[in-house]
Amino acid sequence: MTNPTFQPSHRKPLFDALTDLAKEMKCYGPQKGSPALPSSPSGTLSLNKILRIQMMFADVERMRLTLELGANPKYRDKVRHYSPLQVAHAYAKLYGDNQMIDLLKEYGATVAPKKNRNKKS
């Protein structure tokens, strides 16, 4: 069962918040339009990618199951470099719902220091 306060129309503000987070972290890349669902060369999704999709729909119950099955709560997206906890914080900032944050912390997610991926030395 999904979060009753979450509507599909809420995805755009969430993605906008994630884009702002990417800019703050100085992660630039192909971010135009709505992000596509993750895919892999084999055509299958890893538990980590399934967790990401469940987060997009604020499906806390299924997130718990995916974490129980072995999804990594510290996994970072290889394209945008977001951790699940960063996504959960963006959602909580928009909707005032901390369920995803609490769940991820319960499974070991921690706040990692921000990395400047485009830093020139």
C-alpha cells in the first residue's frame, strides 16, 4: 500500500528538489526532463534500483521488503550520485513525511559528506 498523501502529480516537485540537490552538490549531467526508470544491460533491475523506484512512489511498505531482501540503504546512484537518504530528505522537505528517512536509518543509512564531483585542482 502506498502513502495515501502521495499523488503521482507530486513527482515533479520531488524531481525538481532532486535537481536542486544535484546543483548544490555540483553534479552536472544529462538531467533534462523527467528521469527515465533505471535499466541495466541485462534488462533486469537490481534491488537497489527497485528501492529507488519504490521511493519515487513513497511506497514505504515495499521499501521495507526490498531492504529486508538486501537492498543497500547506502547505495549511490551512478549517474546522479544521490543516496537513498538524500532522496528521502528531499521528499520530507516537500511533504513533511519522515517515514522513508526513519526506515532507511533503521537499515543503516547514514548522512555522508557531500562530494564536489566537478572540483578542479
